[in-house]
Amino acid sequence: MSQARGSSSRHHQHHEQQQHAADRAFAMSDVVRQYRELVEEERSGSALVHDTVVIGGGAAGAGVLRDLASRGNASALLVDRGPFGGQTSSKTGKAIHPGIRYLRMAFHRMLLAAHLRRDPKIKQTTAQNLRGAWLDLQLVWYGTRERKILIETADDTVEEIPNIVFVLPDSPEKKWAVFFGISLYDLFTTLWAWCGLQARFSRVKLFRNGKALHRELPNLDAEDVVGGILYWDGKANNDKILVLKAIRDAYYRRSAGHPIRALSHVEVVHHEWHADRAAPGGGHFTVTLARRFDHDDLPEQVTVKAHTLTNAAGPWVDQVRNRTAEPDGRQSVVYSRGTHLEATNRFIHEALTADPRLQVGLVPLNAERQHYLRPFQQHGLWYVQCTTTDRAHTDPDLVVPEEDEIEELLHSYNALVDDRWKIGRRDIFNVFCGIRPLASGDGGKIAVQDISRMFRITRREHGGGPVFDMVNVKLTEFRWAGREVGELIAKEVRRRTSRVLGRSTTRTLPFLNVPGEHRYTPGGAERHWGDREFVAEKVAHHVRHQMAGSYADYLLNTGAVRDAVVFDGEGRCDIDLAVLELVLDEMAALLGWDTDRRRAEWEGFAEVYGRNMAWADLGEKVRGHKPAEPFSVPGAAAGATE
């Protein structure tokens, strides 16, 4: 009976949310308001104890917050010291995929366990190899399901894309093994489709040699390719926006009795468990939050209470765990980095626009590191993103692309295409580097490319309270990992307070949008490239609905720098500095930045862009530019910051 009432209540709440869609916003003003609510609750001695405080506003944290919001009667608070999705989750290859290389790793470990293959780099026992193979098989099987769910529920933020794997003479697997593996990969997709009562048949296409590949894609010029296979996978047209939409969706589903809060530019600086046998749950965590956004009328710190803590801080998971009076000093992760470059020119843009056959991802099966070379579109502009994987890294706070990585990517792409399609440093308009924490219980003795990519959720006790550490949550699996943590939190809440949380509904729950949002989707059909009025409208949309509050974050992490890409007289890639200034002026007016803040925002962007683009021609052009000072100090737009 209570479950029926809960279901009816959630339905009514959803209906109300749909009715008020036009009023939905997700701006820095909402962060200010929520922070003020926390201050007022602390001053009034509120008895509110959140079911969890989620530390980290990337993909992992977004998955947990949305899962709890979908249950209808949970309360949660998510905080991030910077912008949501501003680190690892906005510096990916945008792939929504189970991972063909993870399937390969699973079979590789099975052969090692059976002593049918040797690999001196992997010094593990038979049992360890079998466990690693099982974890990677699970990742691919359930990752196939997650890709399907995101395509169905994330609206046009996630879509399918064809890819071709190229088998080379030095590829780590023979042609027949690659054909078998990707056919199995496609079979997983087919099985999940039929489980959802959707008829699907194999979409794999084999190419026996280089000539067959050239007939499929006439832009190829890879004489040494021995074969290939076409398969379909998923991609997010914008990784950061997918994370933002998940957090925003959870925030929209809040209610007065069960608050769901999401605060960017707010950092957890300390947490402790306070035991109290008389209190529900035997006590609670007190979590000290520090304000990192400018607002002199609000205190610099505020304290909140929670039954559990969810540590979704990504590369900083160990640092966050140790922000307590009794740190353990343990290192639970090692780091893997990947570099990404984005390039285009007039020929590539026009060729991809004219011939949809060429809009296919290229995946050369290299002997060492994997590369993904995929075409993307943003508001009519076509470009190619080239991605590397698996280079060991040490400092998560210092992640800078290196020249040899850029050369590696250029070589990998240019080795597959004919002269017209080749790219050089003059064609690169953006370079960035991401870092991923990998769960490692062996002190980092195993190379990063050999560690299982299955995410890990570790439950530990701090004082008397439960803390859930989330490690290695990929963009594809963030809903799945969020549901796993949501179930653990629900069990803890029931055990400690006898309160029963509702069921997770994210498996079929569509993301809530705002009016007109489809117009600003990067992969949308409408072509606005070069339309400055559209650029200004897009900035306003992101400030109001996508929590845009930092110039560098908006340009680099949402990919808005692509709005400034133009072609010079030779058809090569260039940056229109006037468009960059237009974006700066619009954000300054909407967010009420004075002249000093406006200048600091530009310098912050130019420093990061120039550093990342140090090996490309356009980096120095942006670094050396100084925007014109405004004639007057812009005034804050109503509702933008307050």
C-alpha cells in the first residue's frame, strides 16, 4: 500500500515538473540560492540529515545523484570544487561504448590463465588473470546495456556512430580473432535489443583486405592494412553536457520534503562522523563546505549533515578520503592519461558535409596504444577528433598534452587517409588531455594498459559511518555505477533509520529537457556555424540552463571554442578572435563581471588554451591577443547571479 502511494506521489511530482518546464533553470544563481538555504538551515539548527553527500560533480557523482532523485523520497547534496564535469568527464573521447579493447583484454587474460599465451608485462597468477577476464567481460556485457539505455533516455545527447577497425601487420591480434571478437561484441548488442523487444540483426560488415576497405571509403590510402570490420557504437556529442544534464535532471526532480541539491564551486574541506546512540542511525557525518564562488554576503563555510558519504572525486579520491582528523594516507589509485586533438580544414569540412559515407570512426588496431579517430559535428562545422589512450601519469593536478602525443595522433590518422585528407599542426584548433584513476591494489606494479577497466565501489567505515569510494567510472557506465551506489545507500538508510527509499527508475527514466534545448545540441541538424546571433543566444542558454559561470570552462570543456573556428584564404583552420570576444562580452553582461573579472576570465582561458596548444600554430595567436576593454562596466542580468 505504501509503495502504491509512493508511486502515485512520484507520478504527481513528475506531472508538476512537466507543467513547469518553462520555468526550469540551472544557473549560478541556483548555486547561490542553495548555498544560502544551507546557511539558513545551519543557523536555525535544522534536523535535516541528507541521505548522502556526494563529493565530485563528474560522471560518477552525477550518476549517484540522479539515481537517488529517481527514487522520489531520497535527499542528497552534490558538491564540486569547480564547474560540474570540468575535469575528467569533459576530457574524454566522447565514446559511449562497452569497449572492444576491453573484450580483447578479457580474452587475452583467459589465454594467459590457460597458459596458451605469454605476456611478460602481466605478472599475475592464474586466479588473478581469470578474475580480470571476468571483470572485463562483465564490463562489456553490461556496458552494452548501458549504451542502449543512454541512447534511449538521453534524448539527442547520445547517438550511434559507425566505426571501422583496421587490422595492421603489427596488430596484437590476427584478422580472424578481430572478426570473431567484434562479431561477439555486436551479438551482445543484438541480445540486449531483443531483450527490449526491439528487432535487431547483425550490422557487422567484414572487409577482407585493403582494396575492399578502399571501395567502402575512397578517402583511405592505407596500403599495409590487411583487413577491417565495420561495427556500430555510441558517442556523446558532448561529454560535459551529458554529465550536466544528468545533474540538472536530478535537481529538477527535487521536492521540499526531499531536497536534491547540486552546488558547483563548493568544496568539501573536512568531514567527521559524530556518534549519537539516541539519534536515528546512531549518529551522522558533519561535512564542512567551503564557498569557492564570489559572494561577500554569504559565509565562507557552512556545515551539513549526512547519513553516508559518497566519494566520487575521481583522480582526487584519495585526497578527499583523507580530509579528516584521522587520515589513512592510503593510495588506492594509479593514473592513466589520454590526449585528444581536434582538427579540420575547408576540404575535410566540405567532404564530410557532402558525403555521409565518410562520417565513420577510424580505429587502427595498433601494437601498443589504442587510437580513435572520429568525425564530429558542432552546429554545422565538421571536424575530426583524434584520441590516444593509456599513458601512465603521476600528478592529477598537472595534466598537459605533450608534443610526442600530438605527433603520434597525427601519424596514426595520416597513415590511413590519402593526401587530401591529411592534417597537420596548422589544422589543429584544440588540444586537451584527460586523466582517469584506475583501481590498483598492487601499488601500481601493473602497467595502466593492463588494469581492468571495471569500476570499483569500496565501502569503508569512518568512525561509525559508511563511506563509498567510486573509482574508474567511465562515461558509459555512470548510470549503472550510480544505481549500485544508490542501492548501497538505500540499504544503509533502511538499516539505520528504518526508512525505505523508493526503487531506482533510471533504467527507463528520460532526461528532462528545457524549452528550445534541441536548438543548441551540438550535433543538431540546424546549421548555425558562423552565425554570431546564434552564438550569443547559445551563451545565454548555457548561462541559464547549463550552469555556465566560467569563460574557460564554457569554451574548452563544452567545446564552444569550435564556434570560433573559421578557414583562412588557403582553406586551413583558423580562429576568429572576434567571436571569442563576443562570447566574453555576453558572459560578462549576463553574469555581471566587472572589468577586472572580465580580464581575469580571458587571461585564464588564454593561459590554458595556449599551454595545451603550445605545439600547434593557433595557440600563440590566442595567447598573444588582448581583448578590447568595454566602454562601461556591464550590469548583472536579472536572475543571473542573484
